[in-house]
Amino acid sequence: MNGFARTDVPNSRRELVTRVLQRARPDRFVYAPNYWQWFTHHRNHGLLPAELSQCESQLDLIRHLGLDVFSRNLYCDPTQYWFGGLAEEVLDGIELEVVRHTEGQDIVTKRTYRTRAGTLTEQLRFVFAGSTLVQEKFLLEDFDREADAFEALVTSRRWRFNRALFDSWQNQVGVDGIINAGELFSPLKLLHLAAGADSAVFLLEDYPERCMAWMRAHEEAQLDLVRQMLDGGVVAMIAMDNLDSAFHSPRYLERCSASFYERAAALCRASGAVFLIHACGHQRAVLPLIASLGVDGLEGVAYPPLGDLQLEEAMQLGAGRLILTGGISPIETEGFKTRDQVFRYVDDLFLRLEPYRDRFMFSASCNTSTKTSWPVIEWFRDAWLEFQSR
């Protein structure tokens, strides 16, 4: 078994993150924020405060603030995709052409898959003004014309994990925390990414047998990647599924992705690793099912008004075993204007979650809004420090 590596630095940030992943109570709340989009936006637009002028990455910013590292996109290129970067597609009998060009300050990426049954194309745009990635064309937009080609792609695709790159990033993080490898996506997310959420629902209802065949092929390919990641020393991995009952309903979860979640979690458990799911939306209807599948935790959990349950309720619905990260949403970072507002919010949150400190990491509920001011980020850090100094 791989398991969590020992550290020679007692009470290091890595050790404290590890304790939460093992559901053992850390000496303080772990604070592992996600500044990926915020940092990218402020650096690209020349908005970083002077004291951050030497920061070249999100990791540098986290270290500047003295916080913990448990990130799913520390290593990701935000201009290319929403997640990933440690694994590459391996295509059997399929030609892939990737063309990138600029339009003004935007970066447009066009991927063309030429299969034996036809050609598929998707197009993504990194919108410079908002530092965000949008999908302009989906792979599967015309079922009658593209279904055979999509099937050829899904049944011929595997992934290759880049262990050397993972080791390089984990070595950069060192005793400051753990890389949460965000390379996976579930069978249901396969259809979401290929066709969009609305069209995916129609596909599932109109062509259930065809979709199930695609999803089972994808599941096996993803489980092969899970095994590679475990062999490569990964101790925490995450399915980047935006788990939300508005799309990931209990019915669809059981039908499409439950098998993948259960098998991936079992593989991780047998190797002493943890398996999480990215979650940003309504969770109440799905948490009992997710917990029953052996999933270790949810990352970026939303709460009212963005979600439909408080974090302490999520802890209880998770059958006393789910690890949760979250606690800061754009509602707070954009809405709070004073230091006192931040301190009162953090104090109340930590008092409510104190019984669950062994299963909670203070973090962004998905990401840190680009509209967040630098003082607000500092105030959250200061409030965290003040609470743990009591």
C-alpha cells in the first residue's frame, strides 16, 4: 500500500492536511484556499498588490499568506481546461489535432478528433477579460451524424499518468501540503463535457442503452487511470464533477456514476489513499448516497444561498465519515466590506464546525471570485490566525 508518507517535520502543514484526510483531529483548522482564477486574473491584468510582485504562481501566493496546500488545480493551465494536467489522452487509431490561436487577448483552442467513423470537434475560449474558460462548441452536437464517431473515441481512449510531473509538483509543495490530483471525471460528467448538461439529459432519456455503453467504457478507462495514479504515489485524488443534484440527481447518480465512485473509492481505500468529488451546488438529495458508496469527501461544498444545506448539516448527512472543504463563497468575499464582518463570520463558522475539525478544511466553495479585494483575502487569513491563537 502507498498510504500517506511520513514527514520529518512535526506539525508541518503537510502533516496537518494528512491528519484531516485520515479523519484525525489536527491541532488547528486547516486552511487550504483555492486562488487559481483570482491569481491568474490579477496577474494578467496587472492588479496584484505590490507586496505580491514576486509571486509567480498560486503556490507562491498561498505561501506568502502562510496557508496550507490542498489544491486540485495547483498545476493546471487555466487557458486550456478547467482541470487536469497530470494525465494525457492515449488514442488508439484516432488522430488528434490541437490548434491554438489568439483573438485579441482571448486564447481559442480547437481540438479535432479524426476517428474511423467520422470527425469530432470541440472549441474552448479563454476569455481574457474575465479570466475564465467557456465552451463554444461541444464534441457531440448532432447525434445522428456524430454518435458513431463519439463511440469510436470513447472506446479507443485511455489516459497516461505523468508520474514525473506529479513528483515535481509534490516536491515543490513539500511540507506545505498535498497535491489533490484533479484528473478524473465520472461517466455522467463524460456526457456533460461532451454535449452540455441540457443535451446530456436528452441523450440519457432518448438513447439510454447507447449512453450506458459509452459510460461503461469511460468508467473502465478512468479506473485504469486511478490505478496508475495510485501506483504513482498519489494519496488524494478528485473527480471533477461539479456534483449538484440539479444535474447529478440521485436517479442519474445511481444509474450512471455510482459504480465508478464506489470502485474508485475502494481502490483508493485499499492503497491508503482518499477519493473525493468536486461539489458546488445543491447536495442534500445526494449526500446519503455518496457516503454509502465509500467516497471519502466533497471538495468546495456550497451552502445557502448557493447550496441547500449548512456545512454542519452536510457533516451529519455524510454518515459521520465525509471530509468536506469549503466555507468561503463569493457571497462573503464580494459582499464583506470590513474586517469586522470577516472576523465575525469566521468566528461563527469555526465555532459551529469545531466538532468536525477532523473532517473539515477551510477553503473556497469552488473558487475565489476575481472580484475579491486583496484586503478581504488578508482579513480571512488574519481571522483564521486569531481563532487558532485562543
